[in-house]
Amino acid sequence: MSISDHFSLPYIGMKDGFHRYTFSAGNDFFAAFPNSPVTDGFFEIAVDVDKRPGLSELTFDIRGHVSAICDRCLADIKLPAQGMYNILVKVGNDMSDDDEVIFIRDDQSHLDLAQIIYEFICVSLPLVNIYDCDNELPRVCNDEVLNKLKQTSENTEEEQKNGSIWDSLKNLNTDI
């Protein structure tokens, strides 16, 4: 079974009304996309479909985590990511370019959501790989690196209080 088969909705023939579909995306899912920023992660995706004649609204609720290296302490962490996204699906042959509207042909029975889900997961990822791990047990942060950062920060503050090394250059006589 391909990724497209696993992440497709039986659109034509679906009765009007509210429908909910759930999917899960793991390492095999991300391996199907070349150059994926995610190599190790797991996401639960709930897709709510509000189907009406000629138009449907799909709401994606994405929650999960990716394995990453913390940008603050360099420890291996499970970085949480989540997001809510909406798209519209219209039936017809009009293939206009709009990020929020997907057109499905009259003869197309299924709607492939794999690429859409992949893009929504990528957009859900934080730009900085940091999260509040202080409340997590066992603590995953590398305390040695955090202490070193704290010392460096204190040294920088002390240097600023004592004056810059460039302050002594202000006293030089430049009138020659």
C-alpha cells in the first residue's frame, strides 16, 4: 500500500454532512518525501470534512513531535508541534491556482491528502528547536551546556558593567 492510498479520502459518493477521518504519520510517511526536514517523528492528524453540494471544507488538526537537537543545550529532544489548517474542496474542472482551494475532477473518486498533510506538518514545525523542558521528568536538557551558557552570559554582563575594552581608546589624542 502506497502513502497516497493510506492518506486518501473517498470523496465522490461521500454523503453531505460532517465526517471525521484520522490518520497517523510516522517515519515511513516522511521517508516518502525526498529532502524532508523530518526524519524521525510521529503525528496524529484529524481531518474534519464538512461536505456540501459542490463545496467542502476540510479542517486539519495536526499534533505530534519530531526528534531534533535542542538549539539551546544540544540535547536530543522530542520537539512538540501542532497546528490547525483549513482548505476548501470544489468539484469541477477549474484548476485555478489558490493555496486554500483544491479542485477535484468530477470523475475523481478519491482525494489524496498525503502532500497536503506533509506540507501542513512542515509548516507546523517551530523555527527554533527549543521548548520548555524544565517541567519534564526525566529532564532532557544538558545541564553542563546550560551552566556554561549561564557563565558566558554573566561574564558578558560583567564586562558591560566594567566598560568596554574600547573605552580606553576614547582618551587617545587624535589631533595630529
